[in-house]
Amino acid sequence: MIELREATQASDRMIQYWLANKYSLSAADLAKLLRTEAGLVILENLMAGSRPTWWKRFKRSSQLAALRAAQEAQRRQIEQLELEFNE
């Protein structure tokens, strides 16, 4: 709840209403949440079950970026092990 309050500046009472599904988030508050570190998780939850082409491409692009980052990390680990092996 603290994170919601910090991101949206909403009152504790309003946040409790949101969490209880008594009120919907405004577009402005949703935009504020999407701009946080948890934004991608929030977007993924909002898009659950939705399959527009742009979302499929975005997900593939995200997966590709994650795989490339992991590949680069492994490459650096291999280089480090090779250096240590040759010592």
C-alpha cells in the first residue's frame, strides 16, 4: 500500500477502495503506476489474456533482450573462467 501511495499520492482510503474493487483507477493514476519500477508487471497483469499484435511483438522483444543479456553475462563468465584457467 505504501508503494501505491507513493506512486499515486492517493489517500489510504482511496487505495483501500481500489484494492477492494470499489472504485476503478483513473487513467492518470494508472499512468503513474506504469511509470514505476513495477510498471512492466502491472502492464503484464493488465494485458493478461490479450493478444494484439503489438503486445506479442513487445513480449518477444522483451524475451529477446533478456536472452541477449543472459548470453552476454555467460560470455563474460566464460572469459573469466578461461583467464583463471590459464593462470
